[in-house]
Amino acid sequence: MHNTSRARVRGVAALVATATVVLGGALTALPAQAATCTSSPTSWSDLQAAFAAAPATGAVICLGADITHTGTTNGGPDDSIDVPAGAAVTFDLNGYSLTVDNPGSGDGTAVIDVSTGETLTVEATGGGTLNLTTSSGGAAVGSSANSDSGTIVINSGTIDLVSGFDGAALGGGQYGSSGPITINGGQVTATTLDCGAGIGAGEYSTAVGPVTINGGTVTATGTCGSPGIGAATSASGGIVIITGGVVVATGAQGAGIGGGFLGAGGNVTISGGDVTAISLTGGAAIGSGAVYSEPIPAPGTLTLIGAGTPTGTSGSNVFASSPTPTVQPGPDGVSFTQTTQDGDETSPIASTRIVFTTTPVIPPTTTPATTSPVVNGTVPFTVAGSPKLASTGFDGMLIVGFGGLAAAAGALLLAASRRRRA
């Protein structure tokens, strides 16, 4: 009899332990496992071949070593990696680094070419660095000159992208609009040295696809009439959505976030993160690019989702316009502050910083503790803030709800002990 009771007690203990693991897993998910690599190139030529041979779906190209490549004077296909037409490729840095210096003179080649209809997703399982520079009119990651870029997603890694001549660092090449760009994490730095947006469209483009930033640390710098994030000269800023992360976007005659020189602002929505937008020479911090005479381009829109009081502008200059922010309700506990500096003719720097914070919301007090009745001789136990548990002894045990498993186990152990004494 005593051995049977001990076995039952051990069974209850095992049940409690198993339920605790299950509940813990519901609260803290196991880390995602990296997708299986379909190739692991260790040289520049192998990396080019792996991309060229990628199927339409399912390719996961993982770096197998640190790779460095220095481009030729004329640039061209030898200095480019191409996502195949219509393909969706995942490029996992896999703890290694890829460094490419592509000084091609005017051929317009992107370092990693992602054209319309193609998708590139960048991962960094175990870390990794992507350090790409082009001066040929193409984007560092995006389209080559005269082409529009496809879909680009960055999930992690240290990503340092530089475009030296009219292409965006991340997005469209010269004369190229950009497709959708999403940044979910990582440390992303996108810089143009001679026109083109840091993130968005290339110089002389017509449009910019939606740019979405959900996390990470993002620094985007445009020059020569282009914004940090947005369109290029004469083009409006498109759609920019920021839900989290730390973002610093700097333009010159273009906005920090929005339109390029002569271009209207875009539609910007911010619901989280720490966002700073700056225009150094005449553009709005968030809004339109600069002009040197009337009419001033339209400001676009700025929507802030959360509790807070915005400033009167989002950073204006004499020859640029910025929208008055619109506030929409956000989740409970989400609030923001905004600090803005307008520019003028003697000090043309316009800036705005919008910082979101989340205050935990304490849920209302749960129902008072209740004591179960004695059933079939079992000892009463108390359940606080969880579904009521009922017990009808070992042979007819019924436990409803997981919140009181520990209390139920204690009661059963005590009942077992009393049976042994009896």
C-alpha cells in the first residue's frame, strides 16, 4: 500500500514538473534555429556561383569563411553578386565577414544586385559583418543604375553600406526607384557620398517604395539633394514606417526623412523607437526637400501613434515645409516626447527627435482567493488568482487550470502522507 502511494506521489510530482516546463516554454520561446544552409562558399568566385545557381525559392547561402574582394577599375559583372531573376535568396553571414570595395568607374554595377521581382533577406546567425562600397552609380545593396530595386529585408548583422556616386547605399541605383525595404534588427549604416538617399531611391529616380524599420540601430545619410531616408531630387518621400529601433537619418538639401531637393514630403508613421531626423542645408527634418524659390513643396504627413504632445512642426526651413504631426491613440502605456529645432537662413539645420517609451501596465487585481471544499476526505487547499482546482482523491483526480499546480501537488502529497499513517 505504501509503495503504491509513493508511486502515485512520484507521478504527481512528474506531472507538475512537466507542466512547469510547458508553461515556461509558453512564456519564453526557444531561440529560433538557423535555416539549413544550401551552400557555404569560402571565396569570392564561389559566392558569385552560389548566387547564380540559386533556385527560385529555398536558397540559404551561408558564408563559410571571411571573404574580401577588391573591384577592378572598370567594375562590371566580375565585381557584382546577382540575385537570379525572380528568385528569393537568404544570405546568412554565419559569423563571418564579407568586404567588397568596388571602385568601378561609371558602369553602374551594384555590389549585391537585387532588381525588381527579386528578394534578398540578410541574416547573421552567430553574428557577421557586411561591408560593401560602390562608386559606380549602383547601390551597395539594391539595383544597378537604370534599374529599380526589388525587396530587401535585413534581420541582423553589422551592415555597413557606402555608395559613392548617385546610387542609394541601400535601395535604387542611379535613375532607379526602390522597392520595399524592411529592417528588423542589426546595426545598419547606409551612406551616400555623392547624391542618392542613404536608404531609398537613387538620384534622378521617380519613386521610393515603403521603408519599414522595426528594430536595430539604423544610421542613414544622404547627400547632394537627397534625404537620409526617402526619395531623391525632385521626388516625393514615399511611405516610411518606424515601429522600433534607434534611427538617425540625415539629409542635405533633402529632408532627413522624406523628399529630395525640390521634392514633396512622404507619409511617415512612427509608433516606437528613438528617431532623430536632420536636414543640414535647407530641407525639413521630416517633410519636403529644399527649393530656392516658390512654390515650396508639400510637406507630406507625420503620424505619431501613442500618448504625447507633438511640437508645432517636425523641423522646417525657410524654403522647405514639414507637416504638423497627427497623433493617434496607441497601446496602453505607450507614450512619446518630441523635441524640434527649426532652421532659418543663417542657421539652416533643422532637426527633430521623437522618443517613444513603454510603461508596463499593471493588470487589475485578480479574484480573491477561494478555499475548495473537502471532497472524499482530501485536505482543502487555497487557490489565489487562478482557476479553481478541485480534487476527488488520487483515483479520481481532476485539476482544472495550470496556475494552481504547485498547490494541488502539495495537497496530494499531504493526503498521501495521511493515508500511509492511516
